Amino acid sequence: MGNLKKYKIIAFCTLFVQLVVCFILFSQIQNLSVLHHVDSNKTFIYLMLVINICISLILFILIILLSKKNESIDLKFENKIDIFEDKQKSENDSFEKNAEEIDIEHYLKKIIPKDDSKMNMQKFSEKILSNLAKEFDIVQGLFFIKEKKSNEFSISGKYAYFGETEPENFKTGETLSGQVAKNMKILYLSEIPENYVTILSGLGSSSPNQLIIIPVISNNETIAIIELASFKEFNKSTQKIVEAVSFKIGETLTNFNK
């Protein structure tokens, strides 16, 4: 918009200068014709001056019309941007509303394994990790159980973990997972510490940039920790689902013996 205004000013000034020059030339020609009695080409010269003035006026009008057209285009573009932003806001509001109306029971049935007397703790935890991976694009998952004797959290189940050594045990308050166990609140990180998680594939190794650490709570105590890594963002609906899953896991862990 600022450039269009500048162009209008330049066009107006140019026209004004050209008109002034034409009038000066006209007066000079008139004086010369009087002083030197030049009449032969006077009509032709006047005609050329008039044509020049007309061309200048036409160019000026064209510039004004083009600038108005550009202003109209800019206004339409701005209106489209406003409409797009309103639509995006509406979609975000709709998404948040849908997130609040998630069918948690539906996800619990898909993620929590059915009661099976032949399923031990390792199979149970690995099945949960596998189901979570299918639902939420998880690329790596770890399931830690709290040992009653040592009061440490040790690995129980793994998903897509290919480390040379087993994941290290930790106590409440130690490491990120230990802090989650202590605070009993989900921790979501959009920037994972360097070398915290590495995924190996046929294309080489890469590090996910999304991590969620979930405490499994029973009787006001953290009895398990679930770590999930992904390249995809864990949105609010996903966090709400995994929180519900963690409570359900806490209710069912007592059915398993190590």
C-alpha cells in the first residue's frame, strides 16, 4: 500500500512538470513567432504540444487506474488472509472441543491387553507399548516397573529398542524418569536431550524430537514409568489418552507377578 501511494505521487509530479514544460515551450514558441514572424510551422508545433499533453494525461489516468486495481487486489488478498486465519482458529477450536470429547473407553480397549493368565509382566508391558505405538506413531518405548525390595525402577518391557546395553535402573528423584516418578505428573518434552534416544534403521540412526514420560500410579504411589519417543508431536488429546491408560495400567498391575 505504501509503494502504491508513492507511485501516485511520482505520477502526479511527473504530469505536473510535463505540463509546466509544455506551457513554457508554448509561450516561448509564441514569443519567437511574434519576434521573428514565424508562421509556417506554428500550427504543427501547437498540435504536437497538444498531443504531448493528451498522452501525458492518458498515461496519468492509466497509472491511477492500475494503482486502484492493485489496491483492490491487495484488499482481496488481505480479506483472504483474514478468512484463512478465522478458519484456522475455528478448526483449532473444533479440535480442542473434540479433544475434550474423546472416547477414552475406546482407546483403553485397544491399548490395554485382555486378561490372560498366561501373560507375564514382560509380555503385558510389551503388548501395551506395541499397542501405543500403533495408535500414536511411537518409534521407541520403554516400560519400567518399581522393584519392591530395592525401591528401584527396572526395565520390564521394550519396543523398538536396539541399544547395546539394557536401559539403566533409576530411583525416585533420579534422572528425568525418576523426577516424573517423584512428581507423579506426565512430562512432555518437545526437545529431547542429545543422545537420550536413538533410533536405528536401515537408513542409519536418528534421534526423535518428542518424548513423553508417563507415571503409572496406584494408591498414591508411582509403581511404573512409561517412556514414549516419537517424531510426531504429542497433542493434548494424545496426552489425555495416555494419562487415562496409565491409570488403567495401575489398576491391573497387581494381577501380575514378576
